[in-house]
Amino acid sequence: MGARSGSTTLGFVLRAQPIRDADLIVTLFTQELGKISALARGARRSQRRFAGALGQLVVSTFELSRASPRAELWTLESATVEREWLELASEVAAVAHASYALELVRELLPSETPEPEAFALMVDLWESLRSGVSTASLRHVELRLLSLAGTPPALESCAACGAQLLPEEPCLFDPARGGAICAACAPHSRGAGARPFSAQARRYLMAIAAAADVAAARELVRPHEPDAADRGAARDAMLAMIRVLVPHPLKTVEFIAKLNQAGG
Ligand SMILES: [Zn+2]
């Protein structure tokens, strides 16, 4: 028998799936190891076994081991809550935004690849949700995660020819080609996902992309937030970009859309 290898790291749960009578398979996002899967023995039989550390909106210290360095499935030995944002759990909109961000992390980032920036981004988002939801913050999360996934959408220059776009230049957004497309390259964008992209929507996303963090994104756009049509165009452009990487529907997107309708 080879020696078991172990790791202790901060992390949070992306997904928990029941297995057998008493156990859970948890998808964790950890600071040291990135996204991993672990078996949480007894997690369903006893609530005390992991004492709330596998719930939503908590960061925990996870003690993990695995049979060999090549084994895909870790075993969760223990978990201890370190920080929590449980007061958000009763806020429907905050839960929707947090769940959407978790789904993006789960779908966009590769397994077993440490991504401390994404870890900090989620913590920043939860912290910021204490002041209420912000669509600008959500766009910031999308832009950061798309960058970490290796596909930052082109906004300042044409995704096809690289030409710098003028501040007022109306263009197309073509997710299949990687973002904004200048007038000269537009005739070659015939894919179903290509759509008009107003200068306002593009500048809105540029400002959000340049923000230092989630809270800054919220504050930065407040004085010159574009109208609902441009905000909608910015959202649709990001969703189209994500759809190129994640071909199946995201569960949480519809949830947020319904909330937005209810809120006018
Ligand atoms: Zn071009």
C-alpha cells in the first residue's frame, strides 16, 4: 500500500450529491487544490459529523486525504466553519446571485487547478451581498471568471482583427469569435449568437472589467449606469459568452431572470 497523501485547505462547497444511505459526494472549491471531488462519509446520517461546514455561504477548513496522488476522489476527514454569511440565506435575490456565481465556478474552471483569485472573488461577492444585490457586481464576477477560464471577452478592441474600437463606435458582439467585432469584420459574423452591441453597453462592461473588485464594480457604475436596454445587452453578451463554454443550460440563470421580472 502506498502512503495516503493529505491536505488541509480553506474551501467551500460547490455541489453536494447524495450517495448510498449516509454519504455525500461533495464538489469543493479549495484555495490550495482548486476544484476537487470528495467523499463525505456519514454526512447525511449525522448533521454533527461536519457541523454546518458543508452548507451554502460558509468558508471552511477542510482536512482531506486520498489513497494516492493520482486518485480523483478525495476523502473529507473533517470540516470546520471559518467564516459564514448565513444571514444572506433568507434573502432570495442574494441566494440567487451567490448560487449563480457558484455554478459559474463549477462549470468554467478546470478541476485540480488552484485558482486563488476565484476563491477571493466568491468571498468578495458574499461580502458585497450584505449590502444588497448588484447586477454590476454580477457582471464583474462573470468577466473575472471568463478571464480565469482563458476567454476574456474582447471589449476595447475587435476580437477578430484587433483594431482599437472608438469610444462611440457601435459594433457587434459575437461570442463565437470572442467578443466585440468592428464594422469592417462584422460581415463575417453570421453565427446565431452575434448581436448588435451598443457603445453604452460596451463601455459599461469595460468599466466593470476595470474595477478592482466586486464592491468597486458596484460603486463605479452607480453615477453613470446605462439604461435597462443597455444593461440587458451587457447581460445577454456575457451569457452568450458563457454559453460558448457551457453548452447546457445553467440552472440559476432562469432563477435570476424571474427575480428581475418580479422586481420590474
Ligand atoms: Zn475587426
